Amino acid sequence: MGKRGPARQPTALKIARGNPGKRPLNHDEPVFDPAPPEAPSDLKGKGLAEWQKHAPELIAKGVLTVVDLSGFETYCRLVSEEDLIRRLVEKDKQAENLHRRNYLVKVRAQKKQYMDAYGLTPSSRSGVKARKPVDQAAERRRKFGLLGSSTPSQA
């Protein structure tokens, strides 16, 4: 059984939204390196096009990191799979094609979940204020006074 209640939001997202719940923020949340921009070598067709379309922007905004690669790759593969099934459904318009249509609905639902996870829909990014990329770890420490003086104090 999964955890109850709404899914937890990343600290950066809470900060961007002004911490609407006013709950304590996690100052020790891990910050990961940006993902490499290269698509997986076996990604083809619409999935590769989707990667090339969105990955550079997501990396630049700090959304796509090295730990997010598997999920984003899955999303791109779902885009390819959706395209393939859609073409098969269009090619074979007979009643026996119902299982393909049902599978297409399932793939589209999974794709929507991944789109929401990466802020690729208007509603999933409606509460986020985008700003220029910064060193997220240093910015978080600075914002909460966790950064010491950058120059050694003189006695």
C-alpha cells in the first residue's frame, strides 16, 4: 500500500510557490547533477524527437538530472509506443482492433503521468515561477542563511 495523502513536493518547488502550506522545508534535500543532453542510443522515431525537443530545456531549468534519466527515457519510449499503436489502429479499422485501442488509452494515461511529473502540461507547471538557472544547492543555503562567509574572517 502506498503512502497516504498528496505526493510530496520538492523543496525547490515549495520555495518557488512561496511555501503555501507554511510547513518546515527540508534543507537537506539532495541536489543532483544535470543530466547529459545525449539521448539513449536505442531511442528512435517519435521518442527520439521528443527527447531532442524537451531534454535541453529541462536540463537548462534543472528539472532533468542524472537521477531522472530513467523516468524521462520511459516517457520518450511511451511517446514512440503511442505513435506505433496509433498508426496500427488507423491502418486496421476493424472491430477486432479493440484491444489495440484499449492499449492506446492505457499508454496515453501513462504518458500523461510522466508529462505531469516533468512539468510538460500547463496544469503541472501553473504554480511554478521559473527563473534563470542557478547553483541550486548554493542558492538554497544562501536563502536560508546556511552559507558561511565566503572570505575568511580577519581577527
